[in-house]
Amino acid sequence: MNKLIGLLVSTCILISCKTSEVEFLVENGLLVKNAQIVSPIDQTISPDNFIIVDGDSIVYVGEEEPNLKGSFTTIDAEGKYIIPGLIDSHVHVTGTDALSDEEELDNPEIVKNFKEQLPKSYLYFGYTTVIDLGTAKPERLTDFQKAEIRPDLYYAGGGAVIGNGYGLSNWEDEVPNFVYQENEAYPFPDNYLKENHTPEAVAKRIASSGAIVLKTYYEPGFDPTQPHFPTPSQTLMSNLKREAHKNNLVLAVHGNSLEAHGFLAEAAVDVVAHGLWNWGNHRLDSTMVLPMEIKDVLDAEIKGKVGYMPTLQVINGLWELTNATYLNNTELEHVLPKQLLDYYKANSNIMYTNVFGNAPKNIIATNFNRISEQGKLSMKYMNDNGGKLLFGTDTPSSPTYGNPPGYNGYLEMLEMENAGIPLGKILAMATIENARAFKLERLYGTVEEGKKANLLILNKNPLLDITAYNDIVQVIINGKIINRNKLSAKEIEE
């Protein structure tokens, strides 16, 4: 008998019949086994991994099977692909897409249903983190933040807009966050103190609100028949950048024209929140070649390591107002409540007129197709020459139903692929590159120990097939597992 016991012990030593040295005790855990983890950093796949989540954090990633004790759920991810949750770094979550304030008041049930669905719509397409770049009043984010199931939300605090400039929406606040520019010839309201509107004062207020971004604008306006809005000087932009960084804020600036991008490249701002699709006096022709003046500006942005958001769907979303079949797209049923979708269908012509007046749809469509191509060529040049591309959609960008939440991000990815952006780069932009640019790398961007447990389980390899982002099996948000179909507006209504 003793010889038999000795033989069994020896055999166990030879074939490693021992308890795993990787041991965890979890209270509210998750074990993912057979995980094929896709790295956004080097675009490699690490097979046969185990992932342990405890609460809302990843506590283990490795090939050795862990000895896990406590309360946990197991997911067998055999044949699936695991990626970090996606980040859309340019959204607006405070209104109802394409509805004016008056329309919202007249349709409270539609507004209620939309606000309840909105966080789920982003998650349905894998966006587990979003950054609101537009609200002047953080309290307006409450509806989104109180949702039980929602992406992680960050925001830019009360836009640091040039006084009387484009984007100023909080004049009625006791101390609005406009920035006074001494050399602008506009009247400074008597009820405001200039010392409250310096870059230093505004940056401090924005940081104290909990924001991670200081947002301002370089926008002279869109109507050539109207006087230009005031725009910041290089001195003022430099001061805003200094004060933003002093308060650990990212400086993001609205701009989409050749003039704006040239100015912002010289200022070497952190992020330009739109692509360069407005080429000024230059127009894309049949040669499909970038004018030298456009290349020069893009080269300056590359040299200055300026973050560049292509935001292709801004133009495409407006173009959809000319598309008679767009609202019949069944994908919309997953991200928009039926009442809102029906409202769009009943009012599509009015919505077109509100934006484009009596301009013929075919002319608008032709012009916007050209502008869209200009944006894609600018983006492709940035990518091919080492530019710092970031993923942001500006959802919704304007009063159009063409920027549906969540789905708009997937459409942006499709456009990027069509423009020649490699799939690995698209994954990196929407994960690790955004995390780094917005100082969120400690929490997001990769599947690693210590990161937030925001993960996607995909049926397809996103390095080989862009439709992987529309073939999500499960979304894991802060450690909670959600089957994708449970996030669909269609599923909820049925």
C-alpha cells in the first residue's frame, strides 16, 4: 500500500497534479475562460486566457487556470474574441436627437422613452465609455447618469467660449464660463466681472465641476452673409492651454475649416474635435488629390501631435436628411424607441426644411458627398503620415436624425474602413488611443489587470472584419454581464 501511495504521489509530481498557484477569493466575481484577447496596442491575439473580474475591476489575466473561490459567474468564450469596451470621445447626451426644446415640451412621452433607451443604445454597439463634449451645465447630465445600466460618462465642463462667440449657451448662468478677450470689440455685460472670465478663473471652475476636458471653439460661423463670430487669439489660446494643463484638463477645440485647423495646429492644442472637411477656397476635384495647402496644415498637426477626430458622421448625418429610405433601416429599431422613429418619419420633410430651407435635395446631396470625401481624404492623409487619430462621432452633431446613438459610432467605423483606415487602427483609436488622449489610460483601453471590467465579447475577429462591432454577444460593463439583445429598443418594446 505504501508503495502504491508513493507511486501516485510521484506520478502527480511528474504531471503537475497540484492546485493552481493562482488563487482568488471573490465576493461578486466573473470568470471568463478560453478567452482570445485582442490587443489594441500591437494588434495581436492572445489565445486560451482566463480573465477574473472582482466587482467592477479586472484582477487577473493569464494562461494559467486560477483557483477561484467565492461567488462568481463563469463564461466560456470558446471561439469568441475579447476586446476592451469602446470609447466615443465626442457625444452629447443632454437632449433628444433632432428635437427642438419646443418639440420636447410637446412630446414628453417620446422624450422619456428616448432618455431611458439612450444609455442602452451606446452599449448595444459596444460603447462602454462616452465623453460629453458639449454641455455647459453638468446638472443636465443627471438623466443619463442615474440610469441603472449605462456607459461610464465623462464630460467637458461648461465650454470656455469666447464672449459673444459661437457655442455660448450659458449666458443666463450666474457666472457663465465665457472667456473675455480684451482685444475683441464687443460690449462686456455690466453684470459680469472681468476677473471671473480669465483663462485662469474659467479653467479652475471647469476643473472643480468634475470635468476632464476644457472645451472651446474656433468658429467664425457658417453663414457668409452674417457678421463673423469673434475667435480666440493665439495668445488667448496659449493661455487656455496653459491653464487647462495646470488643472489637469485636456484642451479640446471645435474647428472644421482650413482656417481653424491652421490656427489650432500653430497653437498645438491637445485635440481638434472635428476633421478638416471644410477646405475654404479649395474643392476636391476628379483627381482626388489633396491640395498642398491642406497637406501643409495636416503636416503641422502631425508635427504638433495634435489629436485629430475625423467625425465623418457629422457630414453624413446631415446628408441622410436627403435620403428618402434612411429611416427604413432596421438597425435604427435597436437604438431608437418606436415612437421617436415614427415621429421622424412623419416629420422628415419638415426637418429637412428646418436645416436646408428650400434647397433642392439633389444639390445638397451632391455637395455633402463632396465634403464627406474631403473629410475622408484628410483623415487618410493623417493616418498614412503618422497623425494622432482619435475616435469621436459628435453624436448628435446637429438637428438631424442621421446621428443615432451607438449606431452612429458603427457607421463611423464603416466609413473609416471604406476610406482605407486599417482595422487594427480603428480598434486602437476607439480604445487605447482615446484612453491615452483623455488621461483615462489607468482605467480603460486594454484588457489588463487593474483596468475597469468594461469588455466586449465578439463573434468575429475585429482585426479581420469590421462587422464584428455589430456582432457582439455580450457586453460587460463595470463587471456586469449583459446579453446584447437585452439592450435593444426593439427587444424592450416587445
